[in-house]
Amino acid sequence: MDQPHIVDIADAASFASLPPCVDPRFDHRTCDHWEDADRGSKAARPSWLTPGQAPLRPSGRPSLAGNPFAPAPRTMDDNPFLTAEEDDSTEAFEAAVVNPFAPLTSRPRPLREGVPRKLALLDRGRGVFGSYAKVLLLDGTPVAYCQFGPLSAYPRAGRLRDLYPMLPDSPLPAVITCVATTSDARRMGYGRVLVADVCRDLGQRGFSAVEAYPDLILPEDESSAGSPIFWHACGFLTAVDDERFPVMRRELD
């Protein structure tokens, strides 16, 4: 059996290795379902693969642009506790790096210009969190994909989690928002191998737990977050048992 090779999505070459969705109506390369809680979509949008064809930053809130009665937008200077993870603008990223009480460091800047919108979204954590996605290759062929990151990077996950106040809110978990395998690689364990690598990585990044949020109403090929059976096989427990949106949780070593 060929040894699987896992790569982080960190540049245009690795982004090009994202495997296709089984259902051609959807596309990992243009999906912003989890990043935009109000208008996000999993749909295949070929035009979005052309750099600069869509705005970079999604939002879970309506835009205040053009509203003369709206307060002026906040900046990093307004809140000394705001981090780059909470504001992914270029100015915020640069400001967050400057700390007069810490040794000077040089952090790589996120990819923002001249790349597809989804790649820019996946690269927002560069220099702060790290990669937001991984692909598993088998003999050079991509067979599985996983998207993950801090809860703050995925407003739809945060909104869903708000439905269950019994979940622990400190420390907040990392989340796995999407896991998928190609049709030829189904039921062969590659998704579990990839999730195991993601969990090891998240533990090394300082997270104590990770959660996933399956949608039990959707058919398998339309769901981005797997099934409880899959997550149980990956070492997750059912933290909240719900008929549509159960919460799967795994404590990390």
C-alpha cells in the first residue's frame, strides 16, 4: 500500500492539489460556507478561481458601508486586546506584530493579492495561527481534504455553537469545519488518517480540544462535516446529541 503524504495548504501549488468534491455542484476551492455565517455557500463558482474576482473578507454581520448613521469602524488602536486573529486586515496584522515588551519578530504576511479568494481565506492565519487546511496525497494524487482552525475564523461554527450554552467556553476549542474524500477513496480510512494528523497539529498549536458540527439532514455528498459515526472512529465523543446539529468533541493531549 502506498504511504499517504499530508501537505498544508500554504501556497498556490498546494491549493491546486485540493481534490474535487464528489458532487460537482460543490467546490472546496470556492466554498465560504463556514467563513460567512449569512451568505456563505458551498457552491462551485468557477469565476472565483480567478484571482481578485471576489472580496476577500467574509462577514457574519451586515456591512455598515454607506450608512451615514453608523459609527466609525473600530481600529486596532481602539482595542489594545484585539488580536490579528480577530481582525485579519493588513493593518491589524501589522499592528499586532508590534509589541514593545516582546522581542522583535518577523512574521510572514498572509497571501492577499493575486490569489483566489479561498486561498486568501485559508492563509489568513499565516504567522499567527498557521495553516487552515491540509490535503492527503496518495502516490501524488489528492484523496482527502480537511479544513480547520480557531473558532474565530469560522463565524457559522460560532453561531451554531451558540445554540448549546452547555458547551465549555473556556478555553475555546479549535474546529474542523470540513472533511472530505474523493469517490475512489471512500471507506478506505484516509479521512481518519488526515483528521488524526490535524488533531496532532492542533494539540501542538496549543489547543486542548477540537469540535466538529455535522448536519444530519443533508445527504453525504452535500455535508461538509462528516457524520457522528465517522467522528467516533476518529476518537471524538458526542458532546451534544441533536437531531440535526450534534456537536462532536475530542480532547487533545
